[in-house]
Amino acid sequence: MEPGRNRKNRMALLEAGRSMNRAFSVRELHTAARDAAPRLGLTTAYRTMERWREEGWAEEAGTRGGEAVYVLCAAQGHHHHVVCVDCGATALLEGCALEPARESARTAGFDLLDAALGSLPARCQACAGADEQSA
Amino acid sequence: MEPGRNRKNRMALLEAGRSMNRAFSVRELHTAARDAAPRLGLTTAYRTMERWREEGWAEEAGTRGGEAVYVLCAAQGHHHHVVCVDCGATALLEGCALEPARESARTAGFDLLDAALGSLPARCQACAGADEQSA
DNA sequence: TAGCATAATGACAACCGGTTTCACTATCGT
DNA sequence: ACGATAGTGAAACCGGTTGTCATTATGCTA
């Protein structure tokens, strides 16, 4: 993460993203970062997220309310995590739990795109409990 | 699939969807069905797809070129299939290849949403070969 | 068969997330 | 300082999807 230019904005976005501790949309990131950098534009937030994805710091984790949401993850190499579709809470999975699926796909003549499965949709205990209440 | 009203349009859409034999967007469905029902509107295609999803005949299988794509599947009960992200080709996976992942998620306190994982992104042999050529 | 209630339809407009444009600014190297 | 260039942000734009609403098709009943 080169210091580069316009350190202020980038640092505000990075700080905001890291303090989320969950999956978040670009709009949420922008709103959070504006506390520290009021003049920050939404366009820059989108461009920064695109850059983070290119550099491997972030990956898309589905959508929530029509908006794409992303997770920050510095873990290198092959890994997967689960993301609560309701609140965005995340957890890193130990080992590669998708190897059987990959093998099964292979016998069908398909190459499973693990890269697109970095984030598996799930529901955390808190949100599952809230569901039961409202039901 | 109740005969219901406006049998003509629904049958044209159903026929078009079934003859696809791959994942397709609503616009593609509409275009294909128009051969048999020229006056069919795009709005109805969208509404029909929504209905199919509610009734469990179709499920979303990601996006291609900015459009959501869907797969038709009459298989009942728990199952997963792979979908080629390039051409939309599909294959049904034997057994539940995601059980290890589900178990791994559970130990992390998350409930894996198998329903949202009905279609796993992959690449078929044909498209993988085409990739090598263009590379 | 005529007439009514209602689901379904389709042209069109509105909506919304996301991207592009473009004039302007901040930063770096010299 | 100063020129070159990456970065920025407001606003226009884009395309997929959804909402609106007057019209039409269908089933039911008399």
C-alpha cells in the first residue's frame, strides 16, 4: 500500500474500512470515511475499492439491499470465509472446505472457481436468533 | 404450474427457458420466447421469472455482463450444480459436496446458506480451452 | 351467451447502483 | 519554481430492474 499521493483520503478510507470489521458496501465506506475526510467524493470511494480488489486486499462478498458488499482480508493464499448475509459479520474458515466440491465438479467436467467463492453466504448466530424472534 | 390464464405467453416462456439448457438472463429468455409470442413484453418476462423463483423452478446463478442469470431446475430437495461463468453451461453435482464446508462454518458459529449456493461458479472444459487459445 | 370481477399484460417512465467524463488540484521529480 | 502526471469530485450518463396504469384476457355466474 504505497504512501503515494493524496495520502489523506486513502488513509481515511483504509481506516474506515478496517474499523468496520464486517462486510460493507462502498456507500457505507464512503459515509464512514467522510467523518475524517469531509470532502471525499463517492467516486473516489468506488475507485479505491476497485484498486483494493486489484491489489487483493478486498473481495466482493455478494450483495445486500441491491448494493455490492466487500470484505477486507489480508490473508494470503487459498482461503475461504463465511459472511452473514444479514449483518455482514465474517469468519475465516480453517483449511479448504471446498475441496470435495471442487473434486465433484471436476468429475462433471467443470473447473470450480474458488476465487469467486472466497466468501460463502451464511447467517451468524445473532441474526439467526433475531429471525426466530420475528417469526 | 397451473394452466391458469394467458397460457400462450407462459408456455412460450417456459418452452424458451427449457430449450436453453444453460443459464440465461431474462432478456435472453424474452428474446427467445418472442419467436413464439411476438407481442410478449419484457415486463412479463421479468414477472414470470420472479414467479418461477418464488415457486422454486428457477434460481439465480450469478451475473454475466451485468445481467442476472438464472437456471431452471426441477430437481427436488437438497442439491447443487455448477454453472460456467462464461457460457452458462450447467451440470448437477452428485451428493452434497458442501457438507464439509457447512460443518466448518458451524464450528465458526455460522449457518451456511445452502439455498444461496445452489449454483457454484465454474468454467466448463470448452470455455477453459477457449481461454488458453486467447491467452 | 352476456356480463361481471379480477388476474395478467405491456408500453412507458421512474429508479438506482455503478461508471464515465472532464475540468481542476495535489504531488513528485527536476 | 515549474512542468508532467496521477488523483479528485461533481455531474452526466448507462443499463438492468421495478413501478405505474390503462387495457385486455380469462373464468365464473346468472
